[in-house]
Amino acid sequence: MPARVEAMRAWSRSPRLAGLLLCLGALASPLCAQSLLYVKNGDKLSLVRRAEDSVPFVLDDGKWVKDVDNAFVLKAADDYMPVMITVKNRYFGRGKRAISDSGPSNALQLYTGRFVFSADFESPYPLDDVFLVLELKANEEDEGGTLYLWGLGHLDAHRVRSVSLDRTVNRTLTGLHCFLHVFVGGVEALNSRMPANRQAAALDRMVASRVASVRDGDLRPLFGSPPAYPEAVAARVKGQAVVSFRVDARGNVFDPEVASATDPAFGLAAVDAIRQWRFVPRVRGGVPVESAAQLPFIFDPQS
């Protein structure tokens, strides 16, 4: 079970740091995505906002339109949605040889033009209109490729959703790779299969864009997931932990420590979670600056 972060004021070791108001729903609010998926809708390109199986849906004059043309185009945009979708047990096979996270396997015989994809997906928040785009191409820099769409619909918070696809496509797949995109309501979210350097670069850009025109601003959260209820607390009781930490001028968290906790396991879980968070840093006089804060986490086994 996840911990719940109350919308409470965080405070700083420095008296000049204003209150930090945190609402986890805001962390999952749609922003621009790194990629947007479009489909041909008559003589124009329309943004795909949801999908049912492999059928895209677009909004036309406020009405949902089902488009089966499937002439897809990925276009670059500014930011990712600041929510991390965890992807586990990813498997992609093509040609006569299958490749999985655990290494090559010859158990599955495939023929050219056919692929198998499977993975488990988990979100820290409930999300609607989730869909996947599998980008099949020779390498990451290749501009050509095949885009395959699959709708997931709703994801419950911290509940694994499994996907298994076995599909034929209209191009030779031998030697190609699968690059995964996860969209929420037409907005691309971060996913754990992205290389760490790309995740870090994306978050750097997102932080920089949010402080570029700010003269004075307070510390606020950009990205982060609440901690899970620790298994070490066998009694399954409600508890809390307060974590003290510092945030550098790029929004990175460092030196987190437990300020207080009703159980040591709650403190450890909260510290582990906050290490992965990213903040929009405090800005003074147009310059991002380091600051310190504390954040309370409420652990409720029923949430």
C-alpha cells in the first residue's frame, strides 16, 4: 500500500524558506509530453488521446472520433508528464530469435514480420486513458520505423496491469528494436524502461523551463512517488514519518534524513522515496538556489 502525503506545509532550516504545499494530484496533472502521437484524420493530423485495443480515438469538435486509418506520426514536444510508470518483466521477440530481459531464448519461434511484446505496468496514481506505443526501428536514431498502438485504459494505483501482444506487422522486423512510449490522455509519461541518462536530462529540462522566467519563487515538487507501506510493519497500523532534506539549484534531493517517525520502518521508507523526487528549486532574484525543507508522510495500510 502506498503512503499518503498530506497537503501540509513543509518548513525549512532557513526561516526565509516559504511553506511548501504538496498535493500529489498535482504531480500527475497533464503537461506537454516529450512525444505526442498523431493520426491522420481525413486531410489533417489529430492528436491521439486514448485507444481501445489498437484503435485510436481523437477529439473532433468536442466529440470522440474513432480513427482506423492508423497512419501514425510521433512528434517531439517539450516535457514529459511528471509521473513514473514502472515497467517490469518486459519481453520483446521478433524474427526467429526471441530477446527478453533475462537474455536470449530459443523457446519461441517467430517469423519475420511478427513480434511478441509483454510487460507489467504499475502507476503510483490512478490514471485514465493510458495507452502504449511500441516504436519498432533499427536503432534509436533511426527516423523510420513502425508504430504500434495498444490501449490500456485505466490503471489503478499500485496495481500491476499485464499486457501480452502477438502481432503481425507490414514490414520486416529482423534486427529491429522496440522502444516503448507510455501515454496518459495523449501525454507521454516517464517510464522506468527509459535510460537513466535520458530520464535525468528530461527532468533537467523540465526544471529549467519552470524557473526560466521566475524572479522569485518557492520550492515546489515536480516529480515523485509516495513510499509504499513497509512490509516490516507487521501490525499494519497507521503511522507517519517526517523527512528532512536539502534541494540543490537543479531540484535534486540530497542529505535526506528522518526527522521523526512513529516506526523506524516508516522513516526508512520515506527516505528511500524522497531520494527519487525532483523539485522545482527555490528562486531568488531570478537565480535558482539551494534550500532545505521537511516533508510529512502519512502511512495508512487501508489507503
